[in-house]
Amino acid sequence: MSNDETQFILGSASPRRREILRALGLRFRVEPSRILEPAPSMGERPERYALRVARAKAEEVSGKHHSGLVIGADTVVVLGRRILGKPLSAEEARTMLRALSGRWHEVITALCLIDCRSRQRRSSRTVSRVHFRRLSAPEMEWYLNTKEYRDKAGGYAIQGYASLFIDRIEGCYFNVVGFPVSSFERLCRKLRVSLIRELRNDE
């Protein structure tokens, strides 16, 4: 794929991923995948599940195009061996906060890039560890009242109010937000796309 022809297509509706790509200065279009995210299979490891979903999203979007570079992504929050999804209610979010309080957990983001012209694909899994300090009941209730937990894996956003509760992180911060930039750049290079050149062309 020539850099002059690269059209980036983000197969995700995540506002966090859009914000990160915009902050880089990358030109891209948003075309969210319409697949329904499946539940993990029995015994399926979280990182394999995230990669399966990211690939499915990228494949669904890339099937509509003859050119361009499609970006599929999926982020999961893992406590022990349990995947914490997006809470459907304040009560479910409260349960997640109680479980995360005072403990380490992992955040895994899988990326899948597909060159629509050559049908080549590259994928990655990035893992970060996050530690919540111990939270009091009033702090949890305050956080729930912000409504920030909505549509967030694990019921929190590290770049938002939840930053008040996170005292340690190991690994890529952007991965916890939902889009590991360094992994994205590495995958682009594997597909012979110079992301640095793309950003320079954007100036």
C-alpha cells in the first residue's frame, strides 16, 4: 500500500479512539462495525477473545471496501480470569467498583488492521495493569452519580473522573483508554505504511 493512497477507516464508534487519532493529527473516516459482540466462549482466554472480536469488526467493515486501511479494535477489562464488560446499570457498575477497589486488574486491547486492497492483515494484543486504591462507599456513590461508567468496559474511564482512584499503572496508558498508539504504529509499519509520514503529510 502506497502512503499516497492510504485511507484510514476506523471500524469503531468509540469516542475515545476517535479522540486519540484526532490528537495525532491523522485523517480518517469513522465507519463502526455492525457486528454484535459475542460472549466469550467457555474457557476462552480474554486476550484471544479480544482479538477474535477485533478481527470480526475489521473483517465486517473491510468487506465493504476495495481500498483503504481498516482499523478494528476491542478492549476488555480483566479481573483475575473474569472479563468485566460494560455495566448495564448503576448497580452492576457498583459491583464492578467494589471488585476493583484496592486491587490490580488487566486491560487488554486487541487491534486488527486490514489492507482492503491486498487483503493483508496484521493484529496485536496489548496488556496493561491498573491498580485502584481502596475506595470508600461515598466515593463509589459519587462516581456512579457522574454517570461516567456508562458504556465503559469495567465501569470506569481512566482519562476521566476515575483518574482520582487509580494510583498505579504498568504498561501503555493509551491501551487503557482503548487504543494503544505504539502498537498501532507497529502494525502500520508491518503493512508498509509509514504513520510518521502520514502525519507529516497532514500538516
